[in-house]
Amino acid sequence: MKRLLLTASLLIPISLPAQQVGSNSASGQEKTYTLNVNSQLVVENVVIKDKQGNFLTGLKPSDFEVTEDGAPQTIRLFEYQHLSEATDPLPPPDPNDENITIYKRLTRTQFAAEGSSTNPSATSESRYKNHRLLAFYFDMTAMKPEDQIRALGAAQKFVRTQITPADLVAILRYSGGSVDVLQDFTADRNRLLSILQTLVVGEGQGNADSIDDAASADTGAAFGQDDSEFNIFNTDRQLSALQTAAKMLGQLNEKKSLIYFASGLRLNGINNQAQLHATIDAAIRAGVSFWAVDARGLVASAPLGDASQGSPGNQGVYSGTAVQAVTDTFTQSQDTMYSLAADTGGKALFDNNDLTRGIVQAQHAISDYYVLGYYTTNTAQNGRFRRVKITLKNGDQATLDYRQGYYANKEFNRFTSVDKERQLEDALMLGDPVTDLTIAMEINYFQLNRAEYYIPFEVKIPGRELALAKRSGAEHTLIDFVCEVKDDTGGMTVSNVRDDVNIKLSDSTAAELASRPIEYDGGFTLSPGKYTLKFLARDDETGRIGTYQTTFTIPNLNKETKHVPISSVVLSTQRVDPKDALYSTTHGKDEAKNEAANPLFENGKKLIPSVTRVFRQDHDLYIYLQAYEGAPPAPSTTLTSATPATPNPPPAPRPLIAFVTLYHDHQKTFETTPIAATPTPGVNRLGRTPIHFEIPLHDLPSGDYTCVVSILDPTNQKVSFWQAPFLLVK
């Protein structure tokens, strides 16, 4: 069940060690007004040579004329990148001096922070100036294991024997889930070799295309619908990941070369043309050139297929269509890679076993160049193509090589449904969170059985940020929610949620939104372990996105022997009837099913967790948790020759003692009377014992508090304590 409620809580995040509570906005951050300034910086990298092919040096901004669609532009950014003197490769390192270490994968932001901390004086300008930026991109889904080994070996060979003092290398990987930045731009050979040598060969093999043509193997299976339509989506995902990588690199103004390692990339008719154009346009806009390297090397294809598959069993074996299908499939897979390279200013390396040669080609293609930047006078964000022309005022005999134009950005109100989905996918795949919307979140866990736990989560978004839609004249706004949970060990997606809520913006509703947050809740079932959660919310009226990302751990309470095993502890001031929810997205059977699984539903009321841990004196504080204990012994029976079997009565439930203590200014301010809690009838297999507290707050002074919950098991001589801070306001 997922629903939205208008609540009266303040949005002030307070950290809590026992369960995940947090926000994507810094605590205590004041927001009085927002100033939006829209400007678009257009960056062009220009290579200028005379009639003899020599690079022209010593030019100034005043020597250039730049126009966009015929309109003159003023140069605001001007740099000269000098690379001609650092062309000789560094001496090969001694193998005995190589220090291979397994590095933990970091996000792009973490790599940037790490680089600034190790060299505080190295600014972005000095870090990349007069350097050649090469990005190794390994598409694991498009390479067989033997091709992956060949591609990784070529990259290692380049790092050892061909890298020059001017080269900075980054490593990116796509294995079917997201684009991972394994290493930001660096010249550290040991780090690069460590990343390359510790990559897992065989990743992403479950997403390979299954081609159905005259050369396909005869598997003996019954006739049915082939899976060629799934190949359409596989290719779109590969191209989309490449587009995401280009956008990542587009944050830098310098020339970037992305070396794309793949074993071909085959389009499925015209179905992938839109995504192909989008990927190429994104690369051109970002100033990235693709250098495609076919990791298969020089291939000698057997006419009817090699030993990796069964022989074809159709008449194509005799008519020659099977041989033609093998040739066509191979050629088509290279045609796409050629288009990616040629349309972005790069080159493709085919039919060559020395894959390092493709990297060297990209390396030698970047020589001295000028970086020109201007703020376009055309502020319309309509997504149309704009033609750029750059000339020298006194250089009629010079040859200029630069990007001839670009596609402008699009405003959100001009997005199509495909554009909106692409925006969400990009935000979900990028390592850097988007914080246009402020999100606070709490994650709890409750044991369902010996193997599974129910994970309810609560999300709060300030209503004032969504009320902007009403100011623009909208009568409703659609909020999109995307939640993805991944296993922190293997990185596989184990659960996801996709939902949208349509909110009608009447005058009264908009007035409430301006002063109250919106709450969204949901839940899923997981096993014990460590997980990473990423939650996205988007206002479909303005296009603003908020991202919340965290890691959380579900303990295995079955192994708890020293303390009383307990669930998360929920603090709240609200018990509401689900029917009174202002916005509801599920009804009927689904709602009843979720209520049965969610322990926060009881006696027809829903307990709303206080995500922000801020309470008012005119409310009562509700505290809820569950304690668990092993199953009691099974009833035994006594058999005699004279009497029938008589079962012994089951043992009485073992009560637990619990109480709550509140501390203020390091002194005990309030303590509840201890209560005796007994297991819920019918669930003795877990010994599930719900524990409730209701504490009036009107007599307590305002300020910071620490809440301590104590649970004692007198029978087994065990105890557990839980504590968390909260804020009490008038």
C-alpha cells in the first residue's frame, strides 16, 4: 500500500542509529528564497593548422569570430591546451614495483573529493590543463568472457607501455545495471592497473542478444515466439548507458575521448534509431568523441557457425542463406560501432588483434587545441539544432577543425513521455544525487518469519516545493516515485517500487501544501543482509527531482543470543484511519493485503512514523516495537496401555517487561510504569511480542531529548536497550 498524507510535522532531519532516518538536505539549512538564473555555456574545442599542417600558436580571443545561427557571440572562456611536448611514452614500469590493490568503487563526487584532499592546491583548471583525457569504457554486456580478457589486456598494455606524461585515464564499466565510474581521471599507473586486473571477467553475460536467423542453432524446442523483441531493449539499454557516460564526461570543458570496448553492437532494424541519435547528440553536446574498438579482433567465421553453438537445422544450410546470415550479423554489429565513432569525431578499430592500437589512435588524435566558450544569446530551450561557425579574422589560409553545431537543451514542459522516462533513468543511474527536491526518509524492519523481514519506509517532501505548480496556474501535479534496492554485496537489484500520484491543487489544498509536508509510504520484503536504497521523487509539473540514497542493514535476529531480539522502534504522534488519507494510490485487495503484512496497521489504524523526530507539546508520543523469542517447546503426549493419548497443556506465554525513559539535559525527566507484554496468540513460532507506549508531552519542557526503551526478559535473564534523540517544540 502506498499513500500520501498531509502532516503537520516540521522537516528537520535527526540521525538515528537504530534505523535509517535521514534527508538529502543538510540539517539546519534555511531556505528563505530561491534565485534561478538560466544561462547556457557553449564550449568549443578548436584545432587550427596552417597550410603545412603545423598548429598555430599565440592566438588571442580577439583573433576569433564566433556565430551561432548567424548571430555573433562574445567569447567568455579562452584556454590554450599545449600537448605537443609530451608525446613520448613513459618508461615501462618494473613488474616487481607494481602494487596491485583492490580499490573500493567510489562515486564521481567521492573521487573528486579524494583528489582535492590528496592535493589541495590542484584546482580543476590545473588538474586537467595541458592533459589528454582518455576514458576506457568496458561494455561487459556486449563482450564474451574471452573478449573481456582481450580488452582488459589491451588496456593494461597501454598503461604499461604507451601512456605519456600528458595522459589522464579514467575507467568506466557497464554490466547491465548502471554505469560505474571505477576510476576518475588519473595518471597513477598502479591504481589503473589495480582496477583493470581486479575486474571480474564474465560480468553482464545474462543480457546478450539472442539472434534468430537462418544461422541459428537447432535446439529442438517447440515453435514459439522468439525473443528478438527483447534484443531491442538490450540495445537501447547499451546505447542509453553510453549516453549516460557521455553526459558524465560533459562536465569537463576539455576534449574527451571515450574508448568503447565491445564485441559489436547490432541494431534491430529501425527500432533503435531514436536511441542511437540521442546517444550521438549527447556525445556531441558533451564534447566527447567515441573510439570504438571491436574486442573480437580478427575473426575467421565458420560458414555454419563455430563450436560454441549447435548446427543449424533448416534449409539455409543448403541454400547458402545461413552463411549469408552469419556475414550480415557480423557486419551489422560493426556498422553501429562505426556510426558511433564517425558521427562523434572518432574512429573505429576492426579486424585487428592488437586492440591497443585503437587506444593509441585516440591518444594521437588529441594534439594542441584552443578552448572557446560563450554564453549563447539564444535562451530558448527548445531542443533544436544550432549551427556554430568559427573563423579567424586574419587566417584565410588556416584550417579549423571544431564541432559544427549542437542540439540545445529542452525545457521540462517540452519533454515527451520518452524524455521524461530518460530523465528518471539518468537520475537513477548517476552516482551524483539530484537535490532539487528535499527528501527525508525513515526505514524500519519487522520480522515476518524465520527468513523474511517486512521493510516499511516513510518519505516526507516539503509541500511548499510542490506548491510551485499551483503558482504556475496548474490545477494538479503528478509526483513520480522510483525506489530501487540493491544487494550491497553483489550489486543486484532485489526490489523496486514505481508509482505516481496525481494531486489536485485546489486553493485550499495549495494553501495546506505551502505549510505542511507530504508523506509517502510503502514497503517490501527482504532477507537479512546489507542493502543500498535509492529513492527518487519528481514533480511532473516543474521537472524538479529529489534523490535520497542510503545503505541499511537488516540483522539476523535468529542468531541473537545475548540480548532480547527486537525490531526497529517507531516514534510517532499520529494514528490515522487509512480511509481518511488525503491521497491514496491503492485500494481494495492490495490495500487489505498490505495492511495484513505491515505491523504499523493495528485495529484499523495506521501508525505514521515521525521521520524528522520533531514533536509538539500538544501531542502524545506513540512508541511501537516488536520483540521476538524462540518458539516454546511443543506439547508432549503420554501414551499408556490403559489410557488414550493425552496432550500436555502448552506452556504459558513468557511475558517481557518494558519501560521508556526520557532524558533532558543529561537528567532523567520522565519514566513510564513498567508494562508486561506477552506474545501475540497464533504467532508463537517467532514469539512475536508487540510493545506499545503512549506518553503525554504537554507537561515536559521543550528542548532536546534522548528516548531510551528498555526490554527485559526475566525468564532467560536477557535485556535490550534502544535509544534515539528527538526534539520537543511548543
